[in-house]
Amino acid sequence: MQLFDIEAMAVHPYEERDRNVFYKAKEFKTRIIELPAGGEMPTCEMASYVIFYFIEGAAEVMVNQEKVSIKEGQCLITEPATLSMRTNDGVKIMGIQVVKN
């Protein structure tokens, strides 16, 4: 068992997102994603299932050309998909990538 204090974690810019991985196992990896006001996550092809839990802020997320607005306290779960994200005011998310069997 491991306990993580997400609020106390240092978060690196999206361009250094690999430094934000705080747990990695064969089946999944977990990271913190933080985008500043006006920030975006460029379009990426995700070969794994993805879970985004919105810790702070809000964003518009595109999943395979379908747009959804997500805010603090909400969770998005997708199958492997093409994803992108944009935020007006900034956002902090916990992202979990789950290996597809």
C-alpha cells in the first residue's frame, strides 16, 4: 500500500509530463496533469484506457471528435481514443492510463 498527498505534489509543465508520473505498475500508471490558464493538451492517440479525475478547475476535452466539458470533482473514463484538452482558467487532473488487454 502507498499513500500519496496529491495536493502537496510538485507538478511539472505538460511538456515534462513524464516527470509527473507518481506511480507505475505493469497494468497502469498514474500522473498529475496541470495546465495553466489558456493551456492545452495537444491531440494524442491513446492506446490505453484513460481515467481523468478533475482535482481543480475545468476544461473541454475532445474524445474522438466528441467534445465534453468537465469540471472539478468530475471524472472522465474513455476506452483507447484520440484525445485533446483545452482550459480557459487552468486545470489540475489526476490521469490514470490502464493497459488494454
